[in-house]
Amino acid sequence: MNRIATLAKKGLRLLPRATLILMLLAVPVLAMPMMRADTGHRIEAPAHKNRSVGFVLLVSLQRGQSL
């Protein structure tokens, strides 16, 4: 009986610590659905400006061949 009481005491002493660790691990998992629910505001990258360097290069190469 003394052994069972000692094991129960140890288990009850570890219970608050284990609960705290489990709560700390569960907070990010439970916070993710809340973060995904608000999709109204997005920060997007600016649009890529199309530069026509390829066209200029093509024209200059064609001029070089005709000479």
C-alpha cells in the first residue's frame, strides 16, 4: 500500500507540470485556424515590371546579320 501511495504522490506532483507543457505545445496548433480565418488583408509583392531587353537584343542581332 505504501508503494502505491508513493507512486500516486509522484504522479500527482508531475500532473501540473505535464499539463503546462501540453498547453504550451497545444497553443500554436489551436491558434492556426484562427489565423487562417482572417484572409481579408494580404500583403502581396509588387508586380514584376516587364522589361523589353529581349526585344532590343533581338533587333540588334538581326541588324548585325544583315550587314
